[in-house]
Amino acid sequence: MQTSSRGRTRRGRRRALLALPAVAAAGAALTLAACSPSAAHPGSSPSGGSSPSPSTGAAPAAGGTALAVRSTSLGTILTDGRGFTLYAFEADQGTTSACSGACATAWPPAAATSASPDVGTGVTPSLVSEARQADGTTQLTYAGHPVYLFTHDSAPGSTSGQGLQAFGARWDVLTAAGQELTTGSTASTSAPSSSAPSPAPTPTCTIPQNNGGDHDADNNGGPDDGDGCDK
């Protein structure tokens, strides 16, 4: 009986020794899992980057080119959202732009990037629209006018393009009501006067006229010498 009991004891110890590597491996795996970033942060990806989490609110929609009004030396006029003046081109036919190529380089069309562009206080939303042009771009319009910036306006509120004659027609700023402002032209020049010069005033005689005046030729029947003393 003792021999049998000792045999069982030896076999039990042998099984325990054989099981130790498996237990050690399982423990190591548990330790690695506990230390991994994904265990600490369930939203993380295996590569260490965070996986997208549900948004707590919708992002604001991307707005188009903003329109605003600004007080300038010409009055209150239409501008883009940065305060740069917008112009109308008299050569345009309705909402169809007549400005392309070099013209569009000097006078860039105000692009519409949204069906509902952002507008500021003073802008009438019902006057704001857009028009697709021949080159495929979509341009903002205001009160039926395609609108443009001017590359020589160096600062917000600058109106250096007002009244210019360029690319075959005149350029004007727009009021908040959508009307072209034709005053304050920087291109107008004054024509020289064609009227004749005024005649020189008639000289006044200051010589006493008693006893024949100054006794020169025109006082003795000769031609008038222009001194006003021929009486």
C-alpha cells in the first residue's frame, strides 16, 4: 500500500511540474493585456491612434462667400465678409458675366461656395443669389448683378475701382439696396473749356480832360491810341 501511495504522489508532482509552464504563459498574457493602451482606453486602435468617437454635436455647415455692408467715403456699400468692396460690371447681361480671362484676373468674380451664403446685418437675403457662368464656376449675384472684387483694393473699405472704365465698360460699387453707385468716379476727367476768352477791359482814362485831354494824336483827329483819352 505504501508503494502504491508513493507512486501516486510522484505522478501528481510530475503533472504539477508539467503544468507550470502553461500557467506562467497564461499569467504573462494577462499581464500584457492589462498594460496595453487598448485596455486602458477602449476607444483606441491597436496601432495607438484613437478611433473615432461618437460626436456630441453636429459641426457647423461650411458657409459660402459672406456678404456684408460697410460704411465708406462713398456711403454704405456691399462688401465680402472680409470687408473688401464688391463691384458690378456694366457689360454684364443680366446675371451672365462678360468678364473672363485677363478681366477675371484683375476683377476676380466673387465665388459662391454654398447655396446659402452667409450674410451680415444690412444685407437683404432676398437679393442674394448665384449664377453659373460659362467657365463652369458659380458666381454670387446681388439684386441681379454678378459681383466682383478688385485686385488693386489693398485694404478693407478701399474703393479704388469705383467708376473705372476697364475691359469695355464701367465698374461701380453697389449699395445695400443693390443699386449701382455712379458717383465718386475715379476715371472722370474734365474736358477743356471751348468758350472764347473774355475780352480785356476797356482802359479808363485818368488824365484830366480839360483843354484837349492829353494832347496826343487821338485828341487831334488821329487814330485811337487805346489810352481811353480820345475825348
